[in-house]
Amino acid sequence: MKTKNLVLIGVLAVVGLLVLFGVLAAQSGNEAYRNDASPVMYFYRADCHFCQQQAPILRELAGEGFRVKVMDVGKYPNYWQEYSVGGTPMFLAQNGDRLEGLQQKEPLRQFLASHGAKIA
């Protein structure tokens, strides 16, 4: 019985590490929606549940040519104060317009289009 429990704990630990690796890999810089020339900044944290939900929506919009400048507030905590980030995810356009919180595809598409983020 002890052996089965130890095996189960080991399997769960491996699965947990694989999930964590997948989340970190999704935010690693290989996303098609990233472009430092974009007029819209996207503030996120790798451990943010809503940011993880935002990523697939951003990938879909990247297929339409939309790009954002990715700003990792977990890695660069000075962004919180520098850009008045109240929470993540957050989108900030060059003119100061912002969207805060998890965004669904259509409102985000409209925001990105109205701020010139279709650059691909």
C-alpha cells in the first residue's frame, strides 16, 4: 500500500511540474502575438490565472495580424508603478486608453484595431 501511495505522489508531482512548465513555456517569448513595435502594451504575470486565460485569445487574434508589446510585471515589478498597472491582465495603448481584466475576443479585437495593433 505504501508503494502505491508513493508512486501516486510521484506521478502527481511529475504532472504538476509538466503543467507548470507548460504555463511558463506559454509565456516564454515564443508567442505569435508578441511584437515590441506594437502601439498596445499587454501587462501580465506568468502566475496570473486570468493572464493564462487571455493567452489563447491573444493567439487567435495574432492569426488575424494583431500584435501587442508584452510587459511582464512579474519579471519587472517597476512596471506596476511606472504604468499605473492596477492588475493583470491589462492592455495600455499609446494614447493612454486601457482595458483592465480578462478580455473576450471581440472587445479586445476592437480595442487593438482602434489603436493600430494590426501590424502583421
